[in-house]
Amino acid sequence: MSNQITAYNLSNDDELGFFGDSPLICPEWAVVYGYAEEKNLLSKAFRIIQDHPDELVAKLKENFPLVYGGQSVGCGDWAARCAMPEEPSLRELPN
């Protein structure tokens, strides 16, 4: 199954798109990439993805200012929507 993630820069309307079958394509990577590109930290980001592919998200959290919302993740001015749960979060109330 192919992943498609788009990160949005909330301050200037730039967008970054990531597509492919790799499990490394995730919302955290998308926002970190945008942030790292702006802050001249791409080598640090690529070192993390190369050295820690099995624990990518944890290492990104340790090294970059990731912030989570209800359905999104952000890093600096960049934001991306997190994967939606398969079941709707709203359930019918009992009578």
C-alpha cells in the first residue's frame, strides 16, 4: 500500500509531498523534513533516518520539536495530518 503524506507550512503556504511504499514515509518525517530544510538541519534528519529506521519516530521526537494535536503533528511552522483511525471516534450515545 502506497503512503501519501503532505506537510503544510502554516506561515507561507508551502507544501511538501511524500509518496511511496516505505514505512519511513510518515507525518513526523514530513514535518521534520520541512523544518530541517529551513533550519539547515537536513544532514541531521537524514542521519536519523539512516541510522534508526526501526525507531524513526522516537528518534525524531528526541531530536526535533515535534508537537501533536488531536489529528495532526507539527514541527516549527510545518504541520501534517496524522493517520485517521479506521473506526470513527464518535459513537452513538446509548438511549
